[in-house]
Amino acid sequence: MAVVRDLVNILAEIPLEVWSKIVENEPEWLHMKGILRKYEFSRFAVLMITAGLNDFQLKGKAEVAYWPKLRELLDKNEVPSSLNEMKHILSEFYKRERFANLKLKRLNRFLSSELAVKLWNAEPKDVASNFLRIWHDLATTMRQNKDAKTIVFAMKCLGIALIMAGESNFRFEQIPIPVDYRVRIFTKRLGVNAETDDEVRRFWNNVLEMLRKDVPINMIHLDSLIWQIGTMSNKEIIEYFKKFGLESVGEKLVEGLK
């Protein structure tokens, strides 16, 4: 597919250190980094999965209405000493959210699960080595397809938690891109005829597979970029890459957008 090849040729110009900076620009990273220091890894891992599972149908943009508001609540509370305490703290947040009953139900389902119990005292290396198993277990726990947007996004949040904790040796390339509005819009702007979420996932899986021949990234990096630039204007995309000293990448990218 020509569009895949052309896109990969452009994205391959992004150095690995810039891909890392792109991930660090995600709202999950920007607003939750301080909570990792407060919670330590195991509790933080459970928290990030929980937050990822309920990051849908928000009151506004995630970077404004969700992650900073969640951080404010966590800053005001002590570190939970049990899963029940975490459930109590987060219930205060989700009962005021849209689709509150559904989100409280999902909160309870995960935090009452065997998976959450296992993660509560897990070390980063244990989570990294069992990453794909956790993905399957999470889908089973939540009674969802493992490719469902909230499941793969929760796994992205767990992956970001691992990277924050200094652990990058885990397999994420098998996990598909979380297909949301921004990803759909950008895929369409590339001129890709993807009618279903599965077709969108297949397109980005192909992009990642080819891109990994040039740079050792995974879907966390690629999704972070697409999510951030997905609804930007052409001018904003060029300015975005200019911040990283890669203005030419932005210019080449917008040339192929519809």
C-alpha cells in the first residue's frame, strides 16, 4: 500500500529520543508522573489501568477534563493502603462523571478482580515480563474483546507506567492502536478508506510493522503521536514538529493529508 510506505518513510526520520519525548507529552504522563512518586509502582500500575478503563465519554477533552481533574483528587488524598481504599477514593471522582453508574461498575469489577490483587504488589520487571498475559487477563476480567478501545488504552496506560518506572523491556507491538475519534480522523485525512475500527487497526499495525524495521518503537509511541496531532490543522502539525527540530517532517506529513 503506497500510503503506508510513504508514511513510514516520513515517520522513520523521527529519532528514537524524539519518540520518547512524544510519549512524555501525553496527558497521562504529564499529569500522573508525580503520582508515581507518591504511590510507588504497584499501586500506580493499578491506578493507571483503572483510569484507562474509564477514559471514555468524558465531560471534555481528556487533557483538560479528565487527567488533571483526576490528579487533583489524588493529590488531596493519602496513598490508599488497599484496593478497597483506592475504590473509595476513585468512586468520589467517577460518581460525578458522565455515565457514572457504568464507570462505577467498571471500577468495582476491576478493583475487585484477581488481576488487581496480583498487580497490587507487583514489581515493574514482573509486570513487563507478563505484559501480554495481563492484556488477556484484563479483557477477561472486564468481559470485553482484547482489542476493545478501553482495554488497549488501559494497557497503554500500564505501558506508560512501566516506562515512567524505568522499565522498557516489554512487548507492546502486538497490542493494536486504541481506535478513538482522533485516530479515525487522522486515518481518514491520510486518504485511507477504512470503514471499520478493525480496518483502522490493520492499517496502523502495518505502519508499525514496517516502521519497526527502522526504529525500535511500539504502538505506545505511534498512538501518542497520532492522538496528539490527529485533529491539528496543517499549520499546527508543522509547528508541532518544529518544537522537536523536525519541521521538515511536519511539512512532508501535511503534504499527504487530505
